[in-house]
Amino acid sequence: MKSNRIETQAIRTQLERSQFLEHSSPLYLTSSYVFEDAEDMRASFADEKERNIYSRYSNPNTSEFIEKICLMEGAERGYAFASGMSAVFSTFAALLNAEDHILSCRSIFGSTQTLFNTILPKWNIATSYFKIDELDTIESLIQPNTKVIYAESPTNPAVDILDLERIGALAKKHNLIFIIDNCFATPYLQQPIKFGADLVIHSATKLIDGQGRVLGGVVVGDSELIQKIYLFSRNTGPSLSPFNAWVLSKSLETLPVRVDRHCDNALKVAHFLESHHLVNVVKYPFLKSHPQYELAKKQMKAGGNIVAFEIKGGIEAGKQFLNAIKLLSLSANLGDTRTIVTHPASTTHAKIPESVRLETGITSGLIRVSVGLEHPEDIINDLKQALEN
Ligand SMILES: *Cc1c(COP(=O)(O)O)cnc(C)c1O
């Protein structure tokens, strides 16, 4: 009996039971698979049957993980990667040719920016950027060689919301491949394919694992595009390991309950920060004061676990705030059970010129909180004492 509800799909999408009638999916640590006879081997290599040949191509654990993400995102097909960045790189390497052009939102993950600005230019693939509030002028940036339109929503670290349906319509009109990095929302909160995305990418390292243990990535969407990504990947080897796939597939079983609690805690933290006199601005998609509150409500089931706020006093105040944190973690990850606090202007975005940094909403006093699953009062108390320190 199949369900179309994400909570059930994440739990009841499972490998066929083996002779041992295990309840939970076993871990298949095998690099290759055997053939019945010469004919079976010939037909398998000729792609006449769907089966496992070698774990760089497919493995039961990675297949289970991919199938769950496909069901949750409403996608036809997918491929799983060793990390979010290998998913992003392989997607562009598989789909683009030399001299193609990318149109991307300015507010994207740091390593993706590096990929666009310094790695893809080796093949004369250039990127033009639009700002989150410049959707009216996007069409003027489209060139004859533009192939892809790329974005994240909510954005990192400023938690802005992009109008996915509007970009989806534009992509369709100009025949562009619309790709969304859905890492901050997870398939539980937002399914970009509904709004016209052709491909959805996740860093599974974040909320999908959710417990800070393994790296992983996945791309799902249109089956013809995935076929190209699959052929590129099965021949170049960025595949997810079976062990990490097993961990991530298990993690998906609890994704809905974990993300619900992350969102409840984040909203409480956002309300607390909004009421504090040493805080200038609080950005959280489900706060009524968020500039795109209505859009967030339309696109997302809840606001996610990232809260950004602007501390009074700029760079110095930001550093002092981090130094005063006692319970929470200063760490580079996000989406963990543990609450993580970062100050982008003095750390992850310190090398970016101030003018560019400000364009993406990263002001000098911006603090990003990845709200975890500790008791919300404890999270709030630590933020409070660090602010007042
Ligand atoms: C972390 C992250 C990535 C990269 O994922 P890795 O698993 O660290 O390689 C890509 N996009 C976003 C939005 C991320 O937060």
C-alpha cells in the first residue's frame, strides 16, 4: 500500500527483505555484484535490465536513499553524491558545454560561488548574477548561450526568500534549466518542482543527516537531465558511499519530526531576538516582519531552522558575541541537532569585498544561528547572556 504522504514515504520506502527477514534495511557493503551467466552479464552491460553492476553506478542503499528523496520532492529520478558540492559540480559538468552561460542568484553557498567564479571559467563557462530584489531585470541578463538559472531559497546566510514560481515561469519561457539548491528548506518544507524547477539539489550533510555525522549530496528531477548526470557520474566517480547512504536513508525516517521541532525552536528564538534591545533586525521567514513573509508562507510549510540577526556594534560586537557563547557551538556546519552560531563577516565571508558582502545582505553585525534541538529555553538563555555580556 503506497502513501503520498512524506512522513510515510520516508519510513516505508524500503529495500526488499532478504532471506533474514530484517525489519530495518541492511547495509550492503559490496563494491560489485555477480551475474547468473554470460547472457545475464551481456544484457546488464547493454542496459537491457535495471540491476546493480558496480557500486560506482548504483548500490541498494544509495538507491533506497534516492528513491525516498524522489518521492518526497515529487521527482522522476535522481543520483546520490559523496557531498553537496560534488552534486553541484557534477550537475554543471554534466549539463553544460564550453562557452555556455549560467544565470545565478547572487546569494548562494560560498563554494558554489567559487565554482562559478574560478572553476567553470576554465571551460569559458561564465556566470551572471541577479540580486534577490532584481527579478524584474532578470530577462535583460539572459544571453543566447544561457543554459541554466540557479538559486537557493531561503538564502544563506541572510535568509531571504526567492519567488520560485516567477523564476520557474521565466525559465520555461526562455527554455532554461531551472536548478534549485533546496538544502535550507529540505523536501519536507518545500518542493521546488511544484514551482517549475527541473532539478533539485541537496547537501544531505545538513538537515537530512541532521546529526552532524556524514557528508552526502543528491540531485533529483527530470529523468532526461538525470540520465546525463548519471552517465557523467558513473564514469567520473563522485558517488555516495553505501554506508553514508544507509545513514542518510535512516535519517530521512525522522526528518519530518526533527524539522518540525527545529522550526518550532527557531520561531521561539526569532521572537526572543526580536524583543531584545541589543538586536537591530531579525530575519526569519515565518516572522511577520520578514519582507517576504507572504511568499515564504506560500512556498514553505514552516520557516526552517536558520535565524539571522543584526547585532548592534558591527564587526567587533559580532566577534565579542561569539566569544561570549557558552553552551552553543561555533562551527561551520548547519542543520545539526546542536545549535550553531556563526558571524559571517569575520569568518566565512571575511575575504569577500565589503560592497559585495553587503549586496547579499551580509552586514557587519549579522549573526547566523542554525537552531538545533536543545530545549529552546537553554538556546535562548545562552544567546541572551552572550548579547548582554
Ligand atoms: C553545505 C551546503 C552545500 C555544500 O554541501 P557539502 O555537503 O558541504 O558539500 C551546498 N549548498 C548549500 C546551501 C549548503 O548549505
